[in-house]
Amino acid sequence: MLAERRHQLILRALRVSGTASVAALAEQLDASAATIRRDLLKLEADGLITRVHGGAVIEDAQPPFDEAAEVQVAEKDAIAARAAAMIEDGQSVILDSGTTVHRLALQLRGRRLTVITNNLAVYDELNDDESVDLMLLGGMVIRESRMLDGFMAEDNLRQVHADWLFMGACGLRPGGQVMDTTVAEVPARRAMIAASDKVVLLADKTKFPGTGMVKICVPEDLDVIITNESEGHATCMALREAGVRVAGTASATIHG
């Protein structure tokens, strides 16, 4: 494999998890540990990563939407299917930005629903589906995240009410706080929470703890989390103690 291609794959792995060990990268890329160490030296010299003992970390923003959409697809689909089963025909749903929420939109095709979204991938998916009443929130186009954001989105959200909000996150802290990496995206997400009767967080296990420096909300703002993380994980236990129902993708029962 060419060095440039390895560098791309290393950056992708770090953007997904925030950190990776030399051993894990070597196994993933079928390369020697010495080769990976040289790659990390080059990437650090270019200012793209920070080397730590045994591996590297990245303090980058979320990966671009199209890149993140290629990761953990089967896991996201399982979470999305569980979420879709919670929605009844005739209800109204806010779909947040993010790739897992986009996978949920695929599950909603053909359903008699009202969908409110700032997610351009969701809009593209449902725009030709005449069974869905589709409302696209206004705002500035954030191309890398394929979303609309800003004060116009917030203003639009003050005018609507939904039965459900399905939202994603960059990370979940051990106490259950929901985090984002971008300050500018937080106000619209908080407005979505305020506009919804029930708030459901869709989070695969890479979001435990994931990344993020800005708090979107606390556990008490959530009603349900759907995840493929173990129900015995400390964060899941903290969420349950805060009154959040924890729904796994492998079982038919929502615990909490």
C-alpha cells in the first residue's frame, strides 16, 4: 500500500475514534509497526495528529459527512431500524444532522409522517417520497456536515412542534452528558430538544466517549438512547440512573 493511502486511512481511523494505537493501526492496514510509526511521524510533522505513547490522537473536528457515512454502516442501520420501530404513522419527527440519523431516514421511506430536518442527506433521501410531508429548516449550508445551521434554523424550530427528535452526537461523557465538537451547531440542537415531546439519542459504541468539547444537553434532557454499546457500560448505567431508557440493538426490550 502506498504511503499516501496509508496516511488517509490512519487519519480516517483517528477521526472516527479520536485515538488509535500503533498495534491496532498496523493490524488494520496490514503494515509493520515500524511502518506505522514512520507514518505517524510524518503526519505529526504535517500538523495533522499528535503522537502519544503507543499511538496517536487527533483533535480534529468531526470527519466530513461522506467520510463518516462509510463507517459502522451495519451498526448504524441496526440502530436506525430500532428507532424507526418507535415511530407511529401520522406522527411528526425532527431528524438532526449526522450519518446515523440519515440511516434512519432510509427506514422511513413510504411512511405517512411529517419529517422536519436540517440534514441535507435526509432531504435528498425523502424529497421524492410523496407519503412524507417534508420540512427543510433554513440556515447557512455547512457543506462538510451536509446540514443547515444558524439563527434561521433556530427561528424555524421555535415555530414547530414534533412528537419525536432523533439526534446524534460526537461523544458521550461518563456521566451521560451529550457532546459536540462545534460550538455553532449546539444552539439549533438545543432548539430541537425544546421543540420535541420525546428526545431519542442515536449513538453507536464509538461515541463512548467519542469526541466533543461543547455540551449539547444533560441526561435529563433525553428520554431514550439507542446504542450497540453494552448495557453494562458505565455511561449506559449513568444514563439509566438519570431516568433515560436504554435500548440495545440486539434485544426487543427497552430497559430503564
